[in-house]
Amino acid sequence: MRTIAAAVLLLASSAGAFAPSRFGVPRTTALNAEGEVGKINAKIDLDSPKVVNNEKLEPGKKGVYCRCWQSGTFPLCDGSHMKHNEETGDNVGPLIVAAAKAGEERERWD
């Protein structure tokens, strides 16, 4: 029986992104204030069936984009994720996109 339990535990721990969170809710799902599964987006363009933003970066420019849905300057990041992370223990941060200057290689952030 222990061997089966150890195998199940090993498989579950290696599932990574597919494993449920410690609250029993998939990692891609948000909880509302009552602890129930809820929407991630609570304030951005709520009347739209899908929030889509198109941005064009000029060569050599950088864009810093919100991924926490809390930014007051959405789709641009205003640092609201820092408060969100402190309150929830999350680790979300912005998406940073850079457009290379003509003839230059793209900078990497590994």
C-alpha cells in the first residue's frame, strides 16, 4: 500500500502545472472574496466578451504590460502586482516586451 501511495505522490508532484493548488482549485483559477472560484478580471472592460489590446512598439522601445489585472493603467503595468503579491502570497509580475532597433539583436532576460 505504501508503494502505491508513494507512486501516486511522485506522479502528482511531477505533474507541475496540472496539479491543483493547496486550496483544491486549479492554478489557473482565481478565488473571489468568499473563497469561491471567480473571475480574474474584476474591473477591466467588463462589457466586452473578451479583453484584447493591440500595441505597436517602435524600434528600440520597451513595453511593460500588466498580468495581474489590477493596474489602473491597464494594459500597461503600474506596479499594482506588488500589493497583490503581498496580500495573497502570489508571485505575479509584468510582461516586458522590447522591440529591437533596426539591425540589432533582441535583448534577452533569462
